[in-house]
Amino acid sequence: MKQSHRLQRRYNRTVLCCALASCLAVAAPAALAQSAEATLRGQVAGAAAGTEVTAKNVATGAVRRTQTAANGSYTLVGLQPGTYTVEAGTGASQTVQLSVASSATLNLQGPGAASTPSNLDTVIVTGAALQDVKKSEVGKTISLHQIQTTPQVSRNFLEFADTVPGMVFSVDSSGVTSLRGGAQNNSTTNVYIDGVGQKSYVKEGGIAGQFSSNGNPFPQLAIGEYKVITSNYKAEYGQISSAAVTAVTKSGSNIFHGETYYRFTSPELREKTVAEEQPGKTKGNESPNREYGFAFGGPIIQDQLHFFMSYEAKRFDNPRNVFAGVQPFPTGVLPPDVESQFGPATLNFKEDLFFGKLDWEFSDRDRVELSAQVRNEHADGNIGDQNAVSHSIIVANTDRRYALRWEHSADNWFNEVILTHEDSFNNPTPRNFGNGSIYTFDPLNNATIIQVGGADPRAAQIKGQKGPAIEDNLTFNNFAWHGEHTIKMGAKFKDITLHAQDASDIDPQFYYGVDNTGAAATPYKVFFTKPVAGLGGLSPVVDTKAKQLGVFIQDDWAVNDKLTLNLGVRWDYEKNPAYLNFVTPPNVVAALNGQDPNAPVGQTYAQSLANGGININDYISNGHNRKAFKGEWQPRFGFSYDLNADQKHVIHGGAGRAYDRDLYDYLQLEVTKTALPGFEVYFKDPATGQCRGNPCYDFNPNYLNGIGNLQALVQAGNGGEVDLLNNNLKAPYSDQFSLGMSNQVGEWQTDATISRVLSYDGFVYTLGNRYPNGDFFQGGGQPWGNGVPGFGALIVGNNGIETKSTQVLLSAEKAYTRASGWGASFAYTYTHARQNRDIGEHYSFDEATIGNYPFLVSNAAAKHRLVMTGSYDIPWGITLGLKVALATPIPANSFVCQPPTQPGMGFCVPADTIPPGNGRFLIGGKAWGYRSVDFQATKDFKLASSLTAFARFDLLNVFDFDNYTTLAIGNQNGHLESRYSTNGDWTGVPRTIKLEVGLRF
């Protein structure tokens, strides 16, 4: 016994030394990967210290081993999700199923004794599902059965995250998909595939390649299951401030398995869209939308080497609507060739997804995994709303990722090394090259009616990220001190090139005024670009070699059989040379410190800014006065308390901080807009000689005959708009708090949680211009004419966008079992959220600073949202699936416009409005802003012992609810009023049938 204590103390010292050494060996932040593997812990009744416990994967033959501690406890880490036979040297044995990124408990009683915990439920005949109930994080797991049986619009595997309280997956009228958590935008999410983050560092969307895309980030056939965590994740999660999704891919097994499918719909299989329902409109004649693919896997060497591969394709023609931006709008006032471009249109989309994986268990201690994923997309963009087809773009979107992983398991520790490389780019180009024409309505403050012709030069971009990463994650299990500890620590280094071209020197945009009598024959304004030479190496195309480094340590501490603590801390750091080494061009510095032409002689523009509270030295960079932010310390604490130590009633909660990233798409403008600025030039009205702005010239028809003729109007050497970033930018972050309770009631697992999330330091651009006395408003007007002398407007970038949200998250789930033949889930979310800027905006020009904006009701989430799903096996090999989604109207953030009531106010003041519901759900009043009932039926046909054909029928939006998104907003007695516009845009799909056939073997 004394010898055992000496060994335990020696082991404890070793663990502590290794932990300290690992922490000292690493240095700073990144997207530290979240492991998708499962952890299994418990006790073996009657086991002596050192009793061997093994877990054998039923499908692959992989074996993992550990030894019990003195009290019979054991912990197995790094288990691939799947079905395992767990055996102890005492003869105890149990077959169980482990889910992705879970930590489950299994107590083995002895040979011949029942060893199934009270929360186990038979999911497949070979195993029982261990539910991860002793957790502090907020979220749930999406099973493969839910993926296969829930009705689906997009075949994007993330669509099922919609069934998790606090999450919203949406499909807009262009077919573009997005995933959002809580009251933050979709850029704050992160998705992990087999533990590797898919974060987008350049473009919005959260996931690389997912910005304004109809496509999927990963083939659904290759996804085994995934877990959604809405807040209070552990310290291993990085580069995220809202929701995390961690998915595990399928692997080959000792038996060859495969699946293939073909899915399609067509105009004949759907009702009219909102656009097509308008008077005089007809249903589009687009081609059928087709989706098809296959997956195949099996053994190369039994129990050791396996392969898996999958391919999925999309070929879409999505209906869109081009409509006037002014409603109602008189007909016959636009030129006939322009007016003819209103109405239904289509968005063509093509995607090919590939995934392949080899996994080699070359010993019962080691696993090597090599994987590759490829995404290729070609799509139409910017069609619909006020964008005519002639004004659209064509987008090439590519994403390639490769990963090599080595996992080594010992009795008391587990190590994982991952080498990755990514190459992800988004490249839109105009469909037509030439002049663009933008028609605006004079009576409504020049609101855009329609845009035709060549696309805006700012739509021609190339943006992406490329580079390698290396990380190491080390876990110590069976560490005993006042309970059992599983200590995990890790570090990651990423050397990634960020690329940005924000515009091209093409396609001037001419603006034409329109009123109720017709359209002007000559433009009143033009926008165009002009390269600026002699800027010391600054270019319209900018690459930067960003260094990301991260470190974390966390302790999952089972204090006793009731209390579990999750304690962790991480630190992130990023070095971005494009920001840190930027040198403000000398001619810009000279202009900032030169005479303000609108001020008394001797007063510089910098002094005018200082009168308005802007110290221009906070934005002028000499290449040495900027430092990378080092304050990204993120403590994370969570707990769970099992009231009766039977996993039936568990109180859980936590608090933590999580840092995200300032998108490079925002930061790069300081360089690219300086090198390729945009200019606005006004033209005199031929009839009155009046101008709508400055500088102003007589219109010459020759200006329509080449961009060079326009560029001659602006002074060489100086630029247009000046974008400057604060020299002390920080990364955005959120503070997260939660408290809840989960309960097992019969076959149902329920949870009730209150979540509070406060996000800070979101990036924002504001107008830096000031009147000479420092005012931002004079007579209700802003100082747009007081830009940098010789240049254009001054746009300054800072941190400052904030959100405050409280959510009540209620869920109940009865997991599907073959024995019962049915499963169901309910997810209700109540949201009270406020924000100081529209969730989709990072420009805020309506107030002097972001701090002057009031907190308004957030337009990120509906106040009430309910999602219900169910599946049911009926005779004849048929499985039925149902999904019901209901949400109250989403608030809007807009402006109340009226003469200012006091000095320092503008004509338009930020305000919020909540539109009334546009429909009822079967019964009751018109309370809902979004309604959808989806149904599916799948019939299996047994062709041979291992070959099954299937036919699937999806009926989406069964009741053909119109889910409008365009709001008509107006002022009424100083308050905003809004309603849904019935001839605007929409979300989701009309009543649609999708048919699918396939084979499984």
C-alpha cells in the first residue's frame, strides 16, 4: 500500500512537471482545434489498482487501453466516436456507443452483472448510447439518425443545428445559407471538422468559403454526427465568440460500406415564389435543381488500415426577383430597356465537394490519419432586389484542406499531433464589363430603384487565406487529487498568408435621377476608381503573412460522483504585418496636418478633428508604433452537479470569455483603398446648372466612352477616401454566463438553461470628418464636405460594437431507438437582446462615434422561436420525418428622420421597430414572422442481404407559407412603423417537392 502511494505521488509530480513544461514551451494564440474524440470514464467494481480496461471499436477493431487507479476508477481518452466493447480485467464487459466530443460515464459492475447506467438507451443492436449529461457547456449533439430522417432544404449538414435552442440556420431567396448563434452575426461562429477549425479570417460567414454561398462546407455523406455548443465551451475552443460546431467524419471499417443518391426538384414540383405571385408575373422556367453523390469505405488491412471517400455535387438554378427599391413605384418612367429588367430571374450555381481519408491503427497505441477535402464552386451573384442580371457577378469559390494526424495513447496519457494546410479563396468578377447605370428616386432622398450594366468595380475582388499549421494536444488521465482529473493542454502555430484585392480599375458607375415624370437623360454623379502612384510600395493587391499562436490548459475535475468542475484558460495572439507595419503615406499625413480649407487661416485639419474629439495621431502609423494585442486571456469555468449521482437530474452552469478575430477584409482597406481609391464626381443639371455635390463639372458624353476620360478629372497623386485604423486595435470578444438543469424523465432528456452573453469590441468604421469647430452635426447635416484636404472622406476604424443578450433555452428530446421506432425533439428559444449597431453592419456613419449610438432591440434573432422534429417507423420499411419551425418577426434597426429637436442631432436618429406577424400557424392570430412545416418519407427496398435501395420524398413548406423578409419602414409621429412587403424578398422556399433515390450497401 505504501508503495502504491509513492507511485501515485511520483506520477502526480510527473504530471505537474509535464504540464508546466508544456505551458512554457508554447507561446501564443490561434484556432486551437477542438477534439472530436470522446472520453469515457467510470469505475470498475472490485478492481485492484492497475487492472487493465480496454475499449475495442466494434467497426474497425481499434483497441485502447488504460489501467484503474486504487479506487477502481479509469479514464479512456482519444476514442473515435462509435460503438465500443469495454472490458475490464475483472471480467466485466459492456458494449456502448460514444458520441462526438463527449465525456461519458460507464461503471462496470462485474461478470454477468448489469452494467448499463440509468441513462443508457439502445440506439443500435450492438451498443447503447451513453449520453453526455455531466457537462457545463450549453448545447446538444446531432445524431446520424437525425441527419438521415429530418426533412431538409439544402443538404448542408449544418441545417440540423437549427434544432438546437439558440441556433438559427437560414436559407435566403438566393439559396444562400447561413448559421448564426445567439444574438451575434454568423462571422462569430466556428466549425471544427475532426478537430480542425474551418474559420474564415478574411471574409464574413464564420466558415471559410461560406460567404454568400449556396454551397455546403463539407459533404453531408461524410459526416457521422456533430455537436453544437452555443456558449461556455471549454478552453480548447479558439477564434470564436458565439457558437461552436464540432463534427466527426465517417471512417472506413472492416466491412465495405457505401451509399449513393440522386436528388432533384424542378419548377413543376414547386409553387410560385413570392416574386412570381405578383400581378403579371409567371413561374420561372429554370432547369431542375440536382444534387447527387456517393460515399464508399472499407478495409485495406483488417483491424489496421481503412479508407473512406465521398463526393457530392450541386447543380442549381434558384429563382430570384428583381424589384424596384422604392415601393410602390410608378411604371413607365424608366427607359424601356431598363424597365424590362425587373421581374423573375435565376441564380445558377455549381458545386463539387470531395473528401477522402485513410486511417492506420498500426498498434493498439497509435493511430495515423490522413485526410483531404476539396470544394469547388462557380456561382452567379448579386442578382435580385435592386440588382438586375446585367449588373451581376460570377463567383469562383474554392477551398482545399489537408490534415495529417498522429495519435498516441498510453495508460495514463494521450497525445495528438496535427499538421494541416489550407487554401481558400473567393473570387468574384463582373458578368459584363462597361458602364454601370444606377437609377435613383429623387422624391425619396435618391433611394436606389435599380442597377443595370457593368457591376461596381468594388465587386471585382480576390480574397482568401493559405498556409500551414501545426498543433500538439496532450492529455493526462487518471490523475488523482481530491477526485479524478483529466488535464488537457495544447498549443498551435499557424503561418497563414492573407490575400486581399478589394476592387479593380474597371466599370464606372453612373447615377441617373428619376421622378414621377421620367428619368434624366444625363447622369448627376459617377463613381470610379483611379490607381495612385508613388505610395512606397502600397498596392491595390495586398498579401500579409499572419502568425497565429495559441495555448490552452484545462482540467476536467470529477470531485466526486456528483460534482464535476471544468476549469481552463487559453491565450490567443496574432501578428498581422499588413496592419502592424503599415506606414501612412506622407501625402496623407501632410494633408491631415495642413490647412483646413473650411477653417480660419492657421487652423489645420488635425486641429479641426481634435475639436471633435479625434486625435489623428491615434491613426497615423509610422510602421513601428503599432503592437499586436496581447491581452487575449480567456478564463473558462464550468460545473455540473448530479443531484442523486444517477445522471437523471443535473444542475450545470459556467462563465467564461472567448476572443474572436478582426476580419482581414476590414483591416486591409487601409492599404487597398489608399492605393486604388474610389472617387465621386458630380455633373451639372443641363437645365438648371445646379449640382448635387462637389466636385462638379459640366457633363460631356465622352465621359461614357472610357474610364480614362473620367480619371483625368481628378488630381494625380492624391487619393479619394482615406481609411485609417486605430493604432491600438483589439480583438472582439464575448463574456458568457449560463445556469441550467437537465433532467431525464422516462425516455426523455430535457434541459432548461438561462444564457447571458455580452459581446464587446466589434470592429466598426465611422466617419472621421468634422466641421472646423469639431461639430459632427450642424443644422442636422453631417460634414461630408469636410473631408481630408485634397482627398475625400476620412473613414476611421475602431473597436466598439456591442451586443447584450439573454436567452431562455428549453429542449426536450426522446432519442430514436429501433425498439420504439420513433424519436422526437423540441427546442424553444426566448431571446431578449440589444445592440448598438445593426448585426449585419460594420459601417456606422450616422453618429459621430459608435459610442453615440443607442442600444436598440437586436435584429439578430426573433423573440420567440420553436423548432420541433420527429421520426417514426411505419410498416413496409417506411420512415416518416417531420419538422416544424416557428418564429416571431425579427426586429429591424433603421432610422427616424425629422428635423432635429436639439443641437448636436442629425435629421435621422437610429431606432428599432418590430413588424407585426404576417400570418398564423393553423390556428390563432397573425403572430408569426416565419412558419414552415416540412415532411419526408423514405421507403427502403431490400435487394439483397447487404444491398438496399431507397426512395425519399421531401415536401417542404407543406402549407406554402410566405415568409417575407423585406420590410416597408416609415416614420409615424416620430416613431418607426414597419410591415412586411408582399412584393419584396423572402426566406426559405415555397411549397416544394424534392425527390431522391439511392442505394446503400
